[in-house]
Amino acid sequence: MRNAWIYEAIKKVPENTVSAYAFAIICVVVATLARVIFGLVGASVLFTSYYPAVLVAALMAGRRAGLLAIPLSLLVVWWAFTLPAFEFQRLSSVQTINFCLFIFSGLLIVWLASSFRQVVHDLARNESKRDLMVRELEHRGKNTFAVVEAIVRQTLQTQPDIAGEIVGRIRSVSSTNDLINNSITQSATLEVILRNELDPYGVDRMRYSGPTIELRADSARNIALVMHEMVTNAVKYGALSVSSGTISVTTECEGDVVTLTWQERGGPAVVAPDTYGFGSRLIVRTIKGMSGRVEPTFTDKGFSLRISFKNSDQT
């Protein structure tokens, strides 16, 4: 829960306990001190300082504490601040109306505060259930990925390189799922996805510039797969195939459209291939599925790729 401090504050005083009723008394005492100060400066107020006392008591200590604060406030005001002071004299018609209005307002405040407390408790309970479900789904997802990885390796025992490529793609999606599940907004930043993919080869070899871009769940998974293919190609044929190679990534965002420019420098010279492998075709198909486009460039300085895509949960 984003405003978890509210729930934590409410939990400080358990409802229907001695502490709760003591808290209500303290609220009334503080309101009385405030009423005395108002009187010293010439302010003519009767119940003004007691409204927040009832609110705080009901909000922090529960409905019964708030209800207790109402008669306590009435008695204090009647005895100490209704002339003649320090006597329980019969109230005039105007004073009776003021007292009745305070009772009505106090009951309304207690009802609203109690409703708010219930909403906060329900939100906290639902949040706990959600966290439990997310952890369970995350655990099952990891088990599923592990089973799939084992099946792939077992099936392709005679082709370990192909098995390794498939497993790498599976792990890329799995790690991105972890980022999404651990995020309150169910999203993942583009920079974090890139750094996760480059981590085995040295994150310091990438220079990232651009705004922080939160990718929605579906977009994050797809881009993680694309970035995995980009890093794999760079390791095999590009800048990451040599120790001096670096990668520069620049991002832009306009509405839901994200543009990413990938530039490799310090690696071997590259030329446009006659045919594209499965990884390259996967990148193109994935980006097109995101309503985007791919623009590769092959130069003596290194490989460059400019891609644009729509950041959406429906790809």
C-alpha cells in the first residue's frame, strides 16, 4: 500500500482497549489546552478545538474512543467554558442548540472516521493477499521456467549451443517477470532491463542516456527478449566480442511511443549480412508486433540499430 504509514499509524493504538480510551482522554485534554489558549487571545470559540479531538480519537483509536471523546468534550465545555465558569448551570436555548450541533457533528465525524478506518484495513488486507498471491505466482513461474529449461536441454542434448540460446531467452523473460512482480506499478524500467542483460559482460561497457522509461508489463517482456538478442549478437559479432568495445544506448519518449538507438563502437567492422538469422528475425517480428519499426545500420565504426515501439500492455 503506497500510503502504508496511515495503516501503521492506525495500528499504534489497538481499538477497544484501555490505551484507546486513554488516547481519547488525551485528545480532549489537548483540545482543552488549545481552547484555553484561544480564550487568552480573545477568540470566542466554544467547540472549535474539540472537533479535531473527536476526529483524531476516532481515526487513531477507533469508533468507541471517538464516541467517548464527545461526552468528555461536552462536560469540559459545559463546566469550564460556559458562563458562569466551573459550574454546571442550566443551559440557555442557544447553548442547548450549540451543544446539540456539536453532538450531531461529532457523531458524523466518528462515522466518517470509522468508515475510513475500515477502508484502510480492507486495503491493507487486500494488499497482503495480493502480495501473497504474487509471491506464489512468482514461485510457480520460476518452477515452470526451470522445468521448461530442463526439457529444452534434455531435448537438445546433441545441440547444446541451440539449447543454450533458447534457455537464455527463457531466463531473460523470467528475470523481467521478477522485476514486474516486485514493482508496485507492475512495470520495469528500460534501463534496468538493459543493465540486467549486460551484467554478465560488464555493465560499465554501456553508456545510457535518456529519460527514465517505465515499460508496461507486456512491453517489458518483449523488449527484454529484444535486448537479449541484441546483447547476444554483440557478444558473437559486435562490440562485446572484443575487450575494448562499448555500447551506447539513447532513448526518447513521446507519449506512448519509445525510440531507442543502439550504437556499438570499438568492435570489428561490420557489413550487412546476406541473410538474417533467427535472432534478427525475432527482433523484427517482436518490434512489429509492438506497432514499431526497426532500422539497422552497418558501418566500419560498428553496428547501429534504431527501434521505435508503442509502450502498451496489448501487443
